[in-house]
Amino acid sequence: MITIQVSPGSQPSTASVGKELKQQAASDPCLSSDTPQTVTAGPNQAIKVTYTTRGAKSPVTGQRNKVSVDRYVFFKGGKVATVDLSNPVGVDNVDAYRMISESFRWA
């Protein structure tokens, strides 16, 4: 699943992205994250962090499968774009998600 949220904000840092995930983990005890890092994604600088959590409850099985999320946080001109690329743990979408993150452009 791919989600993109754009909102007004200031330049993110690895510390601010990490702090935001810690706040998110306070209400989601299944969330476990790596350390955020500054990366180059296509023509953009971004903060990237990978975390795991439990996905939405399946309407068929009633279970919440473990998902891995690659989060990219982009900034330009007072706007912050948070791009979450998630898939079930064990599914290999590395190449596809790399192409998606590198194709992000501000309009």
C-alpha cells in the first residue's frame, strides 16, 4: 500500500522523524522502527526510516498481519510530504519501492 500525506511544516530532521515515530509507537505497541537516515531519493533529499507494525484487520481472517513500512519524508518550500510504502513482511518490493521513492516530484 502507498500513502502520501502533504502538510505545512518545517524542515524535518532525523531526530524529528524519530520523535514522531516514538509518539506513534505510544499508541501502537506493535510499532518497532530503525534509526532514521538522510538519503538521496531521485533528485530529492529525504529522511528515510523503516519500521514494522501490524496491518489493518483482515475482513476474511480477522488477523492483523505484520507489515514493513519504508517512510520517506520530503521537504520543500514550507511543505512536508510523508510517503509510506508498506507491504506484508516477507514480500520483496525493494526494487518497486526504490523506483517510487526516486520518482517523487513536487508539483
